[in-house]
Amino acid sequence: MLSIKNVRKEYGDHLILDIHHLQFENGLFWIKGANGSGKSTLLKIISGMIPFEGDVTIDGVGLKKQPTDYRRLVNYVEAEPLFPTYLTGNDLILFFSSTRKAKKEEVEALIQKFNIEPFIKNPIGTYSSGMVKKLSLVLAFIGKPKYILLDEPLVTIDKESVPILYDLVKLYFNRGVNFIFTSHQAFELADIAVKELEVKDHTVWVL
Amino acid sequence: MGAVVRVLNKVLVKKFYERNVGLLFFVFFLMFGVVESNQLINYHRSLIYGILTSPVFLAGVMGVWLLYSGKYLQLVLSELAEPHNQFLKDYSRLTKRQQFWPMLLSIVMVDQPVLLYSIFIVGVGAFSQQYVAVFFILVFHSVKLMTCTWIVLSRINSLHERRATKLLPAIQWPWRRYFPFFYLGHFTNHLPLALLFTKIFSFFAIIGFMQITTDHYEIRTALMGLLFGLMAHSVFIFESRRLEETYLTFVRGLPISMIKRFLFLGLFYGVLLIPELVLLAINHIVWFDLLIITLFAVFYLVYQHTRLFRGSLTIDAHTTFTFGLFLISFMLVLFKLYWLEAIALSALGFYQYKRDYYNFEATA
């Protein structure tokens, strides 16, 4: 279970989030909210990408007290990921695999699933934005996370890749992985209930 | 035109000076700091007469001026390839004449140190009737400024083609890149000329100081030269931190322990300093001293890197700190306490890295 307690985040004097208590049980969670409401900030806080006041834990493992162990439990993909243009997709996949101790067969299956093999050994600077997004989605599934956080996963990927993403979400969900995502489009997942939340007035509301 | 000039100054000119403040300071020191103040005028008068009367000397100086322009062009062309500067595509909507003069002005602004010294040379040349040399200098600068302007404008006008132009070809790495090499890739791909310049200065500084003859084995001369070389690397420390906050943000979310992250940094700076360390090794520095020097040099850079996780990431503060650390280190080297500094910098570096790494947040 992912637990958020007394989390407060400000940018300068501007309050973004002030969450007293929030828990994510197992499942798929769709975070909604207006532009600038704090959806991406919430995901960045949960993934440990930005500093904040308060505490976040997953099954008792604290983000601040056990930063390395906690990061093993969460994978996060930005809405518009930026990677060094001179690196290849392969460089990044191997780096992520080694830090997250992923099995080679598992990573190869992900590469095949998203069909990124034809360009994986080329520098990222030659990729289109859709190719970069596919690469980032492959990176999101590497390792053994408890939660995968996807910020606008449907943006910039082609329509052929959407069902592939849905299949993977289902597959990993059945293996016990939970998902928290933001999206302006609905996730059309048959058989799996998606719990909806909204970021509004600096906090998170269950819909 | 005023608004265009302001944008060009902010995007290109200011960035050039920010990135090269360490190097410019070093050159300024070489030109005006190494000679006693009462000898300064005579020193520069001799230097200028040498330039005016010897065609070989003049050609050499022009070569250095060309390298300086090349350094600027390298930076501008790599900056124009950055996504955040794509708005400059709109510059191509101006007429050729409207494009030319603001760009020429921005290039003159960058060339200021060279042009100012050239004005003195031309003045002395005209006074001493060295008209041929003066003519060549004037033609050289005119052609150089026009050519630089033309190159940058051509690049801006082809921005919509999504083609990256580089002055030096990027070094292609055919094998897998391990994490510490992610940083080096940035330098070899985006700042190859700056890297080349820094290494040349570093080598000159080490070799220059090692020319000081002593009647016994003396490690301090090499260390003093190395210190100048390390100071010239300050721009790469800053660039590495900038890289971390732009293209390597994902690393923060990965399960890597603090000690491992710190060792990665040490490995990266160790690899960056291999040329200097090889130069010292072939100059008969005994292996134990070389080991201490390696630790000193690596943690000297690592410490400055870890310090950039505190406060805002600005070049001004970094430069001031770099200069302060240089002065302290120079004194410690004089008193043979560099080994103590190596230990202190590694311990303090790790402490502040552990304290600040997850708490840093880049501000706009």
C-alpha cells in the first residue's frame, strides 16, 4: 500500500499540493485534474524526483528514510521525457536494467513488444517524439516495481502502440503491479476497474 | 533592432562568457598577472612589436584568434541545436540586412577581448609605421567577423531543417556507454572544442610549472600547474550539473545508493583527468605521489560538483567559489598539505552530496 502523509509542496510562494492523508491500495488509479492542478507534481513526489515536506511510504518503506529501497518499488515515466541525444536507447535500457536488476529475457520481451528493436542502437537524437515515448515506456516496465507511475502515457504514441500498452498494463497488473497514471484520455481496459481521483484545490479527491 | 540585439546577447553572448569565465580569467592572468606592474607596459610593448615585425609571430597570434572564434562558433552551433533555442527560427523571417547587423554586433561583443587588444596593436603599428602588418590585422578581423556572422546566420536560417551543424565532428562511441560515460559523451558531442582548449591549457600549465628547476625532487611545482588545469575544468563541472538537471533527471528516480552515486562521480572525473595524470606519470612523478595527486585532483572536482546541489545553479556563484577554492588549495600545496586537502574534500564532498542530493530542485 502506498501511503502519503502530510505532504506539502510549494514552488516559491505558490502552494501546489497540501495532502493530509492519502492511501493507494492495490489497483489502477487515474489521476484527473485541470492543467497546472498538480497532477504531475504528485507523481514526481511519489517517485522521489522532487523534494517535498511530509512522508511517502510503500508497505512501510519510506521514501526519505530508505531512498534506495523505496526507488526499487516505483518506476516513473515523465509526460515528455528528455534523454541525452548522443546516447542510444540500448545504453539507457542496459543502465536501467542494471540498476533495477532486471532479467535479460524480460527486457528483451519488452523491446519486442513495443517494437523498438529497429532503432534501439541509434542515438536518441535521431528518434521522433513517439519513438522516445516508446523507449520511455519500455524503461517504465523494467525491474520489479510495486507501482508504475505514468504521466500522460497516451500522448505522442501511435494508435498501434496503445493496445500494446493496455496489454502490458493488464499483464503487469495481474502480476501484482499497481498503476497510477494521469491522462486526458480514458484508459479503455476491459475487466479491470480503474479508480478515479481528482487533484483540485491543492489536494486529491476520490471520485 | 534593439529587441533582437537583446535576445542575441542573452542567448548567445552571455552564455559564451558564462561558460568561459574561468578560461578568460586564466588568459587575463597570463597576460597581465605574471609580470610585475612596473614592467607591464614594456612587456606588452615588446610583445606588440614582436607581433608587428615578425610575420611568423603574427600568423601564430592570428591562429590563436581564430581558435577563439572557433570556440564561440562551436558554442553557438551547439546552442542552436538545443530545443529551448528553437524559437530563433523566427529570426530567419527578418530580411538579410535586418539579420546581419544585430548578429555582427553580437559577434563583436564576443570578440571584445581580442578586438580590444587588436586596437592597441593597430595603434602601436600606425604610430611606428608598420602599415603592412596593420593592414593585414584589419583585413583579418573584418573577414573573420563577416565569416562568423555568415556561418551563424546560415545555421539559423536552416534551423527548420532540423539538422545539427557542428564545427568539429562528434566522436562516435561504438560500444555500450556505462553511466559515468554519459557525462563524457556530453562533452565530446556538444563541447569538443571547449574540452580540447581546456586540455591544452591544462597541459601548458603543468609543463610550464614543471620547468621551474629545483635541486631536489619537488612535487609542488607539478601540483601548482595541475591546480591551474583543474581550475580550467570548472566549466565542465558546471556543465555536468546542468546536464543532470536537464537530460539526466531520470537518474534521481533510480535505485542507486548514495555511496555508489558518489563513486560514479569520482570515476567520471577520474576518467576526465586521465590525460593530465598520464602527463604527470611520464614526467617521473613517483607512483605514491601520483596516487595522492590523483585522489587530490579527483576529489577537488567532485567536491565542487557536490557543492552545486546547494542553492541555485548559477555560474557566477560557482566561479567565485572555484576561485576561492583555488587560492586555499594553492596555499595548502605550498605547505605540502595537499594530502590533507584530498581527505577533507572527499569527506566533505560525500557529506554535502548525501545531505543535498535529494533536496535539490532546479529553479526556473
